[in-house]
Amino acid sequence: MRILLVRTSSLGDLVHMLPAVSDIAKHLPGAQIDWLAEESFAQIPAWHPAVHEVIPVAHRRWRRAWFSAEVRAARRALRQKLQDRRYDIVLDMQALLKSAWLVRMAQGVKHGLDFRSAREPLASLFYDVRHRVEFWQPAVTRQRELAAATFGYTYEGAPDFGLQAFEEMAAVMRETQSPYAVIMPSASRDDKLWPAEDWQAVFDALTQRGLELKLLAGNPAETARAQALIAGRDNASVLPRLGLQDIAPVLAAAQVMVGLDSGLTHLSAALGRPTIGIYKASTPVRTPLVGSGYTASLGDRGKSPDRHAVLGALKQALG
């Protein structure tokens, strides 16, 4: 069976989809699974051993000059590539109009969420087969249920993210480096940020445990914020901006991660590391941290967790 999965972004959403891929591979041994993903996140599906080919799409880059000659040519090339192949099933696991647009290019029976289940209900009009999946449940569960309904099986067991390849790299790093914690104190939106004084309390608790602090930052503004947070601390540093292939082993070897609700925080949990997520502008009802290690998804939309809740979770995470 040839299968095309469509889920282009974002980082955390692609991570949440990995267990569904493991389920498909388990119940349909020998299936060829291709995955259509945004070019900046294409490494994530490539990490899963059951994915045959990752087909990159550059929607984020294209929309800046949608009607330029270069972008029109790139879109034509993608359309031709998809139309030259025949899939048994094309499954849209994003349920947005932008993903439905990609699904319509592909050759095969098109599956997706029904009108009541889709985030953008109009996307359901573009599918041949529609499936009902309850909306208010964790994203990992929704993806597993959609895949199971599409391919006719019942899944069971804990989610398998298919990221075992990083375990060996992490073991080597733990032997050669001092124990450390990874911190993600920045976000793309200011309403996600956590107070500096609360971060200082977390840093103090981690320092008392003898851990070095490695802070993540994605741009100059985030780097400046992170450097200000650790000013005067000789056990802390801000890591240079790293690609996904480089940051994943760093996360996998950490003793613990504490981060705002971000894709990298969800990746840490998926890698099996003890992970604490701080939610302030989003709800963990739909996107809680999921992984084989200890996880705590604290706070909610409009309700920041206090430092005592985070410190309590940190104590549990470290034992």
C-alpha cells in the first residue's frame, strides 16, 4: 500500500503526529509511507524509520511572493510531482484549507476529518472520505484516532514517537558532558512569556541540584532576553541557534527541560526526557506534553502557573 500523509507544520504538530505513523507501520507492515511537510520542519518526519520519503513544500516561503515567476514554477513542480504518483490513500492530518489544497493535487482516495471535527470545517469538502474525531482531546490522541479510522485498525499502547535513534547519541553525550538542564524561556509571542523572577527561582533550584543551564534562543531578541536572565550565573550559557538535527541530541541528553509551550518543549517530551511545560497563552487540554518520561503541562490560556507549581514539578521530575 502506498500512503501519502499531509501535515506541513508546525514543529510541535509534526511531533504529535509521529505516534500515528508508528501505529500505521505496525498495523500495515510493508506499507510505503510518504509525508508532505514544510521544508523548515522536513527533518522531523525524516527521523521516523517508517517514513519512506519526505516531500518538502515551501508554503511559508512562497506566500511572501506567491505570484512571482520563481514561486509559480516551484508550485507547478510540486503539482507535477504529486500528480505523477498514484497513492492508495492520501490522508490530510491537518484539516486546514492550505493542506486540503495540497491534498487535491495528489492522486489517490482522499481522507480527512469531517465538518464537525476539522479545525477549518470547509477543508472537509475536499475529501472523498470523512472521519469523525472528537475535537477536545490531546493532539496525539486525535492523530492516532484519525489514522486508525482511515486504515481500519484499533490502536493500543503508549505513543511511540519513533525517535529511538537519538538515545545512543544522548548516551555518549552524557558520558562526556556535565549534567545539565535545558531551558526554553522565549516564545514567538510576548503573551507566552513567564516572569523573570520566576525563572530565577527555577534556575536556583536547578543550580542547587548541581546542573548546568543551557538556554535556547531562536533569534537575536530571544538571545538578548536569555542572556539577561542568566546574567551573573557562571553555570549558565545561551546556546547558539541550532538546526533541528543538532538540537535534538542536546534535548535527548538533558537531565530535565523546562520550557514555554513551544515545539522544542514538545520535542523534548517526545524524546522521553523529563519535561515541564509552562502554558500561558494556550491550553494544555489539546496540546499537553506527551512522552515516555515525566511530563507536567502547567497553566492554561490566560492563567500562568505560579513558580511553586513549577518547582514542585521540577522536584518530581528530578526525583
